[in-house]
Amino acid sequence: MENFKSINPKEINENAVKMIGDRWMLITAGKSDSFNTMTASWGTIGFLWGKPVVYIFIRPQRHTFGFVEKENEFTLSFFSEEYRKALNICGSTSGRDCNKVEKAGLSPIFTEKGNVSFKEANMVLECRKLYSDYLKPELFVDSSIVAQFYKANDFHKVYVAEITGVYQK
């Protein structure tokens, strides 16, 4: 990945709450011949099972869901504010209907393992799935979350994934 430097996950100096909640990220899965990406603003970065990990959440109706289900790895790409419009496009259009990467003006690049990210990103996390399961309505301690976010009973699937690579500009 030209212009990117590989760093240890413990060297990430950015605030994860701001990175994900404010600046958003692209979740991308697939290979060079077939991949999809989606904008996400829900997730976490932390440490679990002796590994640096991410948690991501995807609703099953999202086109990217099938790609994440099929692959063992995916990337999370983070961008500067100048790419907000591109992230909006990737979050409001479906890869089923158009080439949203092209529409967003993004340039796919590939990790050594063949995972997809984007030249315009300023940080990329390469991740390997460790665990996944659907959120279950009966397990919410605060039931107001179900009423607020899951009126259609379209519960996210959560993925816990090991961060296997961090690439930063």
C-alpha cells in the first residue's frame, strides 16, 4: 500500500470515539474482482482475548453484509473531513444499484493479503473475524434502545475481529 506506513495497533494515537462516531469509517469486504463498502458510525476498538480488536455492526439487509459474511477478513478505512461527501455517498447508496466507489470518487487499493481499501484513506485497519452473532432483543438491559433503533426488528450482527494490520499515512 503505497504511501502508507505499517504501525502496531498500540501506536494508534487517535481517539476511537471520534474516529468512528464523528468521522465515520468504511467497512469493506471482498476481493479485487468483487467487493463492497459501506459507511459506518457504530463500532469500537479495544483489546480482547489477548488481541487488539474491533467490533463492527452490520444490518443483514446491507449489501456489504454478504461480503463480510463470505470473507474471513475485511478492512476499516478512515478519512479526513474532506472526504465527508464520499462517505455520505457510500452510506446512502447501495452497491446493488450502482458502482458507489466510482460515484464517491474513491480509488481502490489492495493490501498484501488482497483486502480492499482506498488510496484516499488516512488510516486502514485490516481485520480478521474472530466471532459474530446477532444482537438479541431479549438481551437488551435498556429496552428503550430496541424501541428507538429496531422498530423493524432488523437487528445488527456484531463482528469481533482481530486487527491484523494498521496502515497510516
